Amino acid sequence: MREIVIISGKGGTGKTSLTAAFAALAAETNNSVLCDADVDAADLHLLMQPEVQQRTDFMGGSKAQINPELCTGCGTCRTICRFGAITEQFEVDPIRCEGCGVCVDFCPVSAIDFPVQRCGEWYISNTRFGPMVHARLGIAEENSGKLVSLVRKEARQLAEQRGADLILTDGPPGIGCPVIAAIGGATALVIVVEPTVSGIHDMERVIDLAAHFRVPGMVCVNKFDLNLEMTEAIEQMAQKRNIALLGRAPFDPVFTHSMVAGKTLFEYGEETATHQRVREIWAKIINSPSMNPLGIVDFKATIQ
């Protein structure tokens, strides 16, 4: 079983639009499972229109709760809380509480409980391109890295149950905890970059992260025609870092129009040069050495 994780160094690069397009192409040749690991700002469901089959609560971090029947008002918790979450009435402000648990450990009469909180939900759904595992994190809730690990685990289990040979994961942007949780153990990463100064800077950080976890990376330049000079700089950097180049996708309003219509690129409008470019990028991904360590070529996905 292979897992492709599509990530980006920053938000807004078109990562999810390309993931949806890849999902449409993968459905033509592969028995695949979709996974939306961008739980902080999940939006793949807007294009996949999933029918939820299973809904499960996600229990994440804990919040302190003072038991007034046991509390003696000694003030220890107020003194040691660095976030000012304990009021003068010895109640816990849930907005200020960071869930560190220090007050729980140091309360002399054990008057503070530390229950696990419901931070969101995760789902197993059906889509027109196959099953999908996705989630919704609650407003201002934390532990998104833990939720990313959970949805990837469930996607893998679902793929094993259904005999799927491919997991296509829409990963989060950046290099933080959610990204680390999204790339560990992946077969390959597709790094979507836009030709801007911040785009090339953040791409380099993602490449460093992928190298640290020894996950093969490939670079796709989206909206390449907005700045050809920067596009060439990105490709030169990728070559310098021995990162495979997948190709260039143009800035094309068809992506926006298809998104507004709730469709993927390949479900909207007539076939254009943009469609062909994305097909070629997908063929390079699925037939890349990192996806085929034994050199087995998926001829069905090869562009004629």
C-alpha cells in the first residue's frame, strides 16, 4: 500500500484543488482511499461532497476543573498558573486554560479535576471517488497533530479492509506539529509551491523537514506563469536539493470555476492544456521511483 501526501510550505498554494484533481485521476486506475489531514482548516470535503457513514467524537486535551466542595481557597493554583486562568473565585477560565496540568499536580488537597475534552469529530464517508476519512476540529481547539495521526491511522485501516493500493492524503501547510504527524511513514510527498518569495522560502523548510524524516519529496510549481523567474529559481533549488520535479501547473480560472461549482478540475468544462498538464504531473507522481522502488511502471497512468 502506498500513501501520497500533498503538502505545501504555506497556505493558499492550490494544494487542495490539485489533491481533488489527483483524486479524480486516481479513481480511473487505482482502488484508493482519500484522507483529509488538514484538520485545522479542512476543505477537501467541499469538492468531494462526502456522505458521512460513521461519525466519532475526537477526545483531545484536558481542561482543569476546580471542585468547590474540596477547594480550601489556599491560592496555590492561582500562584503557579502562568496563564492567569484561575479567577479570584477559584474558578477556571476555559479560554485562558492551556491544559498544562500544573495546578492539578500541585493542588495540596487534590481539588482540581482534569477531564479529557471533546475537541472535534472525525468521519468515514463515501465519495464519488472512493471512501474518505476526514475530520473537523472545534473552534480554537488544540491537539491537531494528534487528530492528524488519528485520521491517517483510520485511513490506513480502511485501505487495508478494502484492499486499496493507494492512499491520497491532503496534508496541512507549514512545518509544524500537524505536518510532522502527516508525513511520517508516507511513501512520498508532493510539495506544491507557488512562485513567490515566501513560496520558495517555505518550500526549502518543507524539504528540510522531509529530509529529516527521510520521506522522498517531489515538487510541483502551481500558478507558475505568475512569475517565470521565480519558477525557474524554485526548479533550480529543487535540482540542487535532489528533489524530483513534477512539472508546472498554470494559473487558470478553471480551478476557481470548478471549485465554485463543487467539482474537481476534470469534472468541469472541456479538456484544455491545463487538464493535460495536471494529467502529466499525476503520471510522473504515480510512476516516480519513490512510488515504485522495484521499478514497476503503472502503464495505465502513463500519458500516451
